[in-house]
Amino acid sequence: MEQSPAKKEFIAKSKEFWNPNKTQFWQDQHVDLVIDRREGYLLYDMDGRRLIDVHLNGGTYNIGHRHPELIEVLHRGTTRFDMGNHHFPALGRTALAEELAKVCGGGMQYTMYTAGGAEAIDLAIKCARNATQKRKILSIVNAYHGHSGLSVATGADRFSKTFLSDRPDEFFNVPFNDLNAMEDALKGKDFAAVIMETIPATYGFPMPVPGYLTGVKQLCEKYEALYIADEVQTGMMRTGAMWGYQRYGIEPDIMVTGKGISGGIYPIACVVATERAAVWLKQDGFAHMSTMGGAELGCLVALKTLEILQRPQTLPIVNYISETMLSGLTEIMNLYSDFFVGIRQCGVVMGLEFDYPEGAKPVMKHLYEHGVWAIFSTLDPRVLQFKPGVLMPTALCEELLERVERAIGLARAECMGSKSKRWTRSAAE
């Protein structure tokens, strides 16, 4: 699709004044997206291109873009409230904390607020260190928990080394789904916490094997470390339960939620913790402060988001979308089984595996050309992150699958026609 002069000018200005490398990267990937209007699960490019959004900005638009009930709550809220003052009790802040204690369960009583997920991860780590009086943090190889000072240190070198944030004396990692490696690391009883995305998103949604997460929690208890569940991308009904850890039957000491709880309308993230993990709140409530954390307008939006997700009709819709996508994608995989080789799924948390080096990138390109926006997994670009919304209408599900089938067929033809025809998994790795 030919770029309009206006778009060309805008992209040039983005390189000049915003982020030159990222802007050029997308041009090189044949994704010239500049988002303009958005509604429900649809995006419209500034040149008018219509796209079905199955990236959702990491689940931020879990219930759709500009959900009308959230817009109404925000609009009504501005007639009385604003961001508020983080030092003082506030109606919305306390109401949201009470609701989160109810929906999280497991003795998680206290809610602490931040403006975004990475800041919330920082706060969760600080809580664990205060509660245990230990410094070391254990995460998963190729983890991703954000880009702030402590959160980026838990993740892959791809992000931490850029800003000299890798801290080998405090932050350690072990392979996913390996309880023996986890226990070997924890044996010294010198770790404050294990931090886990219930299903690692940026790593391409590898699924925890049966018993793995339960085993991690048991090891935390055995070796006196807290369990931090990062539910920023797997929470908010995406797994078919309000929180992914509930789907796997575990109770963390600390839970972090962000992105989706904002409804994509007002920035907010939350750390929910047990009394033991949040003991600093009784010691010195001024020890952590966030001016924009727990903004009162954001709390009103988050309360409405939680209410929508807890309606009786929501879970059946999530289950329908999950089953429809699995059935349709399986048929597509059978058509192109030498290229499209795997579906990683828990509810509408999905990763599509391609047996070709960085195979998700050409798939992304052809999806974009066919009106679908999905993104490759940064830490495993053989896998496409595929994230339908939890309230996606039936007709849009069917249209999505039709477009995906055509795009994957074209991506397969492009890859097979390239100079390298090595299709073994070892080559892909």
C-alpha cells in the first residue's frame, strides 16, 4: 500500500524527534502503521487501512479500544475527580483495593498503586526485599518484566545490558519449566523472591508443564523466598480465569497487574500482596511514593473494567473465542504443517510457532497486508504473539481466521522460495 505524503512526512518527523531506530525498524519490516482512529478490536491507520487488533498492546485493550462504558465512567468521573493526591485516602483508591482483595484471594489484602507495570514490578521486588531482608531475585531465562531500574534487571540481556542494568550479584535466572535448576538456585535460602510471568509473554508464551508452577511455589516456601506473580499480560480473564495463577491453582505472595486493568483508557497498575509481603505499609507508609500511582480517575476505570470481566456472560464468551481460535488455527496448521508447526494456548493467550528462522516476522508482515495486526515475540521470533480480545464478536473471529489463513499461506510461500530451504527445527533455533 502506497504511503500518502502526509504519512511519509509524519514518519520522517518520528525519526527526527521521537525514536529513529524503532521507526526505521518497522519500515524495514514493511509495517508502516501510524494508528489513527480505533474502536472495539479494530485499528485504523492514518491512511485509512483497517486492522483487526490481536496484539492489543500486550493486553492493554483486552476488552477493546475505547470501550463505551469506560469512556462514560471516565467522563462522569471528571465532573468531580481528577488524579488526586497520593498521600491521602481516596474513595476510588480504597474501593479498588477492596475489590482486588476479593478477586485475588489467597490472603492478598493490600493494594499498592503505580502508573505502569514496570514501576509495579519494581515495587513488588522492594516489598519482597523488605519482607525477607534478602536482596537476590530469581527469574526465568528470557524473562520480561519491564524496563525500569529493577524490573529490567530481571529480564533478558537483550534489554538489561543496554543501560548497564544487568546485576549478576543480585539478579539470577534459570530455564523455564526446570524445577531442578530452580531448586539448585534456591538452596542457599538467600533469595528474596522468585518472579514469574505465569506464561512468559515476550518469550512467545511457552506453556508451563503440568505441576511446574505448583512446584515453584512449593520451592519458594521450602527455601523461604516469596513468589511474585507477574500477571500484567496473563491476567484479566485472558486464561479463562481472572488471574492466570488461579488457572494453575497457586497462591502467590505478591501479584502485579497492569495494562488490561487500565482498560486502555487511564494509566494504572497495581501490586496486591499478603500482609507479610506488604509489612512495610505498617512500618513506614511513606517508604514508597508514586505521584501518579492510583490516580483516582484510573481507579474508577479499573473498577468498571473488573466489573465487566466478572459479569456472568464474560467467561462463556472467552471460552467460545478460545475454542473457535484453536479449531480454526488447527485447520490452518494442517494446511501448512511444514511451516506452521505449533499452537501454544491457554484461553486467549496464544503463541503460533513457525519452523523457520524468525518465521513470525514474515507472518506478521503478511497479516498486516491482510488487515490483521499481530506481533512477533521479541525473545523468540519464531513465535507470533496472537492475542484475541476477551469480548471479540463472533463475526470478527470468523473474519480473523480467514485473513490469518491467507496470510500464513503467503508467508510460507515466501519463506520456501527464499535461498535457504532448511526447514528443520534445529535450523530455526
